[in-house]
Amino acid sequence: MVPPFAERLTRLSLELGRLDQALRRGSAVPAVLFRQRLDAIQRHSAVDGWLIDPWYLVAELHGLVPKVVGQDGYERGTAVDAASHAFTLWRWYARPDAMQTSAIAEAEAFLNDQSSGWGPILDAGIAFHRWLQAGHPRAPFCAALSRYWHSHDILRTPLILTGIEALAPGTPWEIKPWLCRWLDALLTETRDTHDLLHQLERARTQALEKCGVQRRHSRAPQAVNVLAIQPLVSASMLADRLGMSMKSALQLLSAFQDRGIVVEVTHRRAHRLFGLAGMGALRDVVKPPTRPVPGRKHGRPRKDDPFTTQSIPDEEMTQLPPPTRLDPLQFDYEDLAAAMNQADEAMLRSSRLIARLKGQKAS
């Protein structure tokens, strides 16, 4: 009898082969790895119960300040917790520390030892099921899967394909239906990665077309290739890669920006970062730097300062409650004055007594 997952396994094997061949011919593999890692973190976070915007993670990784999200303290705190969870997953996949490296090595050893004779793909799924059945965490095994696909020559590129959506609520836990769901999730991730590769290659081709006709010694095509590989590029980085002056690199990036080839994501006038037009979503989440209001002096503004008055919309001014005048309260200080007089008299008597005692000792 044919197992229920045989057809799924065949489709997944074909898609993995197509993806591996496309990545071998592609020129934007580093950008694919960067974006596919973000997609994997977003999927994993959703299964863990966190809805994240991966561009907030990109902003944090590049030293940019993301905008504050949420209407109140609870929503803003939830956004911070989600970003922290996403950063922890990024550490597992990209730069594990000593503890995480040890846990990944343990999961990798478990994965290689659990051979069931069904081939490397199904063996990995069965090992994943047994790992979770034993109560182990998901993150180290998902990180070990990336190395597993590469070590078994399934993918030459270290992509993060985990089938994590098979752990979503409502998925049956029996081994056969769970394997079917896991293979479906892997197939979806594989096709999404293939679409992402086509999207990035198409963005590179469109950027080259927008460059137009260039001189024979122009560095514009090479700059586009650098931008297609590196997600974010500064003028100094581009100048170092292409062997040109920083001024020329900045002029080239400015010309690209005017033609809509690149977007500047930092909202700054110096130390700027540029990416291809597809990185516009990152610019939307980055908080612009605080700049002084032109014409306004230093210090606390006066109540009738025109800059302060104009900065408040009229509809908000009308919603402010009218000021209420409080009548001053009348206090009776007679008892307090009498108590202070008594304290003064006591201190005077004490000083006289001390002076008399000192005189007696001297005589």
C-alpha cells in the first residue's frame, strides 16, 4: 500500500531540486538568504503566538530606531516583547551564542541518529516529531534542520526550511497525518523561497533597466549588482566595494534615488543607508531623528510661543477643557505662631542654663 504522504514527498523533492538549481544560477543568493531568514522568523514567531513585523527586526539589527507601535502601554509592551522574541530567533538562526550552539549540536546529533529508512526528508520529519514528543524546544531543532539539508546534499544553500507551520494549533499529532501536514508546510516554504528569488532577480533587472545607457567605464551596473546582493549599503561601503571615492559613490546613490532605483531608509542627512526600491517598507518603520524647529530658540518655549501654538492642531485645542479658577484658602496661623514662640523660649532657657554651668566649672 502506498503511504498517504508519498505524493507529497514527490512534489516536495521536485520543488527542492528546482529551487537548488535556481539558486546555483542566481546572482542574488545573499539577499535571498537575508529575506528568507526573515520569513522563517516571522513564521516561527506566529506559531509561538507572536505577530511581528520583520522590518522592525531589520531596523534593530542595523542600529536604526523603529517607530513606537501601539496606542497604550500594553500594546507598546507587547510590541517590545514580540521584537525581543524575534531577535532571539534570529540569534538561533544567524549568530548563536555558546549555549545555543551546544543545543543546536545536540539537536543535529539527534537528527542524524534517527534514521528510519525513509530517505533524508522523511527521516528528518520523523526525527522532528520524536524530538518534540520528548519535550525538547523547537528552536534548536529548526536551526539544525538548516545544516541537515546542506549536509545531505538536498540544498547547497543554507536555507531555513523547517515546516514550522505544522505545529500550529489544530494540527493532528498522530505521526502519519502530522507528516503530511509537515510536508505541505515545507512545500509552501520552498515555493515561497523560489518566488522570492524571482522577485529579487526581477528587482535587479528593473534597476539595471532604469540605469539607462551608461558610459563604457560607468560603475552604475556594478553598483546595482552590489545593491542586489547587500540588503543595505552606505556610500562608504559602496566606495570600498567598487574602488571609487566616497564622493562619487554618494553622487551615484543620489542619482539612483532620483530615478527611483534605491530608497534611503534612515531619514538622515549623514551616515545614510540605501537599499533597492523593495526595501521601502523598512523606511516606513524607522523613526526619523529629532531635529530642531527652524527659527526656534533654545530653552523652554514661552506660553505664547508661535512655534508651540502652531504645532497643536486646532481640533485638539478645542478639545482641551477650560481652565478652572480655584479660590485661595484662608488658613489660621495663630496656633502655629504660639507653638513657635514656646519653642524659642525653651531654646533660650536651655542656652542660659548651659552658660551658667560653664561659668561654675570655670570658677
